[in-house]
Amino acid sequence: MFEEARKRNPDLKIPTQSAPGADLTEADLALIKQGVGDKSSRPAQAAGATEASEEPPTGEQPGSVVTYFEAKGFGFLRPDDGGRDIFFHVSRLVEGLATDLKPGTRVLYELGMDRTGKMAASSVRIAPAEATA
């Protein structure tokens, strides 16, 4: 296959294996480890456990649901500080019910990456009523 392509285009460069860039920061590596498929960052939910933390987890950001496709299990969040909408999957909902994910619903989320390496919410929870006021 490459031989035919090289005959048609003698200047064709065949890709070579290259080592991944070493210019990733610790923050970048932390986001990669948090990928959407990684469920290790999800808190263990014991039956009857209603213990709520006093402080939000570090890196948690406020936003609101823009769209949610219940049949498909995904949607998009709009950050309060502006910027691009953030993809989220219902499997990353750690606190609250999927039926509450209606447009305009206030949420708190952490940024991570989906399985393709694009930015996505890695942890989503419905914001408490006092935080939405």
C-alpha cells in the first residue's frame, strides 16, 4: 500500500513512531489520569450514607446544564465564568438524579478528559439549593 502511494508521490513521508512529548505538566497528567472512563475518582456510595462534605472538592467549578439528552445519557454544561460548553456523560454524575438534569439546572463539576482526550466534566453533582442563590 505504501509502495503504491510512494510511486504516485515520491515525496511522501511515512509516519514514524515517536515518543510522547515530555512537556506535560503535573496538572496535565492529573487531568489525563482523571479520564472519563476512569471510575476511581468516584466516591464509594454506601447504602444510607448521607454524609456531605463541608467544602467542595478542589477544582470544582460552578455551571449550569445547557442541554441533556436523557435517551443518550449525555449533555453539555455552561461554565459560570464563560468559555466553551463542557461535555458530560450521565455516568459522571456523582451526586443527584439524572432526572434533575434539565436546562438551567445549577451544577458543580470538575474538569477532566473523555476517552478521546477531549475536555469533559469528570465529576458532576447537582448544586445544593443554598449554593444556587
